[in-house]
Amino acid sequence: MTPLARGAALIALCGAAASPARAAGDAVNGQALYEARCMGCHSVDDNRVGPAHRGVFGRKAGMREGFDYSAALKRSAIVWNEKTLDAWLTEPEKLIPGQAMNVQVSDAKAREDIVAFLRTLKAR
């Protein structure tokens, strides 16, 4: 490898290491899935049968103000992120036994897209 090619490869590697990882999932499709599958019980901004989801990333489970969570969710030490939301959507009862949500999303791509959409809902 020539010194010029080696230098270009090194620059490319350093740039790739310094740039943030591209977020997984399709947030646009996730929004459509959220509207079709989640909005019967949830809203982005208002508590309904389930809690509102704005600002869910980084929030401790069971801590959305104004929502009456199950004791199991209040006791949990879960903080919502990509991994915990995926596990929750896969099988909520397995993640937090005694919780009240009885909906599962079996398709991994659908979960990934819903989580990508939820990631866009920054707290105000």
C-alpha cells in the first residue's frame, strides 16, 4: 500500500470512528406503526389508558407525572432506552412481571421502527 493510500485509509477510519453511529430503525414507519398500533391506549403528549410517550427516552419506568402506574412498574429500576424498549415491546410481562400492558410487538423490524419514532419524541 502506498503512503498516500495508507494516509487516506487512516483518515477514513478516524472519520468513521469520530462520527456518531447512525440510528437504527425507520422513525417515519415507526410513527405510522405507533399511530396504528399504540394510539388506542397511548398518546405522544396526553396520558390515556397508557402514559404519554414524549420524553420516554432516558426516563425511569413508572415515572411519567400524572399517570397511575402499576406497582410493578413503579418498583422497577428500568430506564427506557433502545434495549429496554425493545424488550418491553417484545414481552412486557417478561421484562417487568406484574405490569399492566398486555400488548406485544412480535416483529423485530416493527419494534425497531417504533423505538426509532419514540426516540424522536424529545421532552419539552
